[in-house]
Amino acid sequence: MKTVAITGSSGFIGKALTAKLADNYEVVTISRKNPGVSRTTWIRGEFGSFEDLRAFDKYQVDAVIHLAAVTGGCLERDGVLVNVEGTRCLMRYFMDRGCRKFVMASSIAAVGMQSVRFRPVQVPIPDEHPCLDRDGYGLSKYLMEEITKYHHRQQDDLDVINLRLASIVPDENMPPLARAREITQWALGGITIMALSDTLRAFQLALEAPLQPGVRILNTVCPVAWVADPVADILQGWWGDDVDLSYFRQPGHEFDSVYDSNRIRKELGFTAKILPKRG
């Protein structure tokens, strides 16, 4: 049985993923709070602390799923210290002990969409869209991805999959479909929604994908936007003529996600199953 290390196991995604994987893997988790998941091993500690990570010394870890982070709205300093330096520490520890598979929770915020001033270079937004963040959190996630590329340059047989996550919500509490309104902070996150069950499946597919040396960045989003009004109408109200929205005016693309999800479908066979229901 393969051994999987999971960070952030007491969080919303982490606890559910730990329980899901426990049926088929030896799961060893690290977090500050006990996730309380049976048939798994919990280590109390910080993923960015070499001293705490030494508790993994007695395990031969085959893969790491890195979920722990400070989240949106964090201070710039906290984002860099935890999401960037912490990730560097985590990867260095497991790389040096022979682990070659890393699945990382990144975010669609890495493009910089938190700010009302954000304008994408192109739409649908591609997987490796540059970081245009002004607020710190998106930058920290982008730099986390850069850390994974840095480590791969040192150890070229690493297989790293960075999943740029959408806004994740419980299956039983999917929000109402968005209507055209004034732009706010995190506006794109409000129309880029994915259910928890789909998110767990994406992580499992990434974990179980055949080893492929390299670093992949994959938009992990529902292929359609969580909207009641056509996407072009919503984005026109936000961005005016600053961005070419012609793609969303083509027949059949009126409700497509603002983020391109074709690569994760091709690479991992993942497509979200819980989709918006429009009358």
C-alpha cells in the first residue's frame, strides 16, 4: 500500500480528502488540529518546519498532497512566509528523502483576479496566465508554483501537479447562479464555483496519474461559469472594452468558464460533474 502525506488535513478540503484516500492508501497527515479521521495517522505540526517534518522520518512517503496555506485576504508577509517559504521547506524535506510525486493546491487567484483592477491578458484565462496580482495572496500562490519549478530544475524526475483551484463549496450548499452586477473584489471567484466532491476527484486523479516528470499547472474549475446571465454580459459590465470578449459571444460558448479547463481534461481526464442548472 502506497503512503501519502497530506498537509492541511484538518481543513475543509483536507479532512474530506484524507477520509476519501484512507480506503486505499496509508495516509499520514500534518496539521495543527487533529482532523479526527479514522484509519489515518496524524502528526501535530507545521508543514514549513523541518523540525516538525522529522516526524515523517519513519515513513517512506510515495506522494505528497499539499493543501495547507494561508488563504485569500492574508497579509502579504504571511502569504510569502507560509505559502512560499513553507512550500520550499516541505518540498525540500520530502525530495531529499526520495519522494518524487507532489500534488499542490494552487489557486485561480494566482492570476491576480482579487483586485477590481485586474484585467486578464486573454480569455478564457489559460493555465499558465501570468501573475498580475496586486494584493499578496495571488502572488504567494504564483510564487509557490515557481518554487515547484525551481525544485524540478534541481531534481528533474519530479512529477509536480499544481491544481489552480476554483472557489470550492459543499455539494449540499451550492450558491445561486450569479447575475450581472457591479464588480467587487474576488468577482471572478464568485462565478467560478466547483463542488467539493469534484475537487476531491481532481486530487485523486492527480495523485493516481502515471508518473510524468515535469511541472504542470492546471486550472481546476467547472467548465461552465456559475452564472444565470451570459458571461459576456457580466464581464462587459466589469471590464468594458478592456478585454476582448468575443469568445463568449460565439454560439455555444455563452456560459463557458472564464478559465480554460481543457488541459486538465486532457491530462487527467477530469471534468466537473456538478454543473449549474439553468431554467
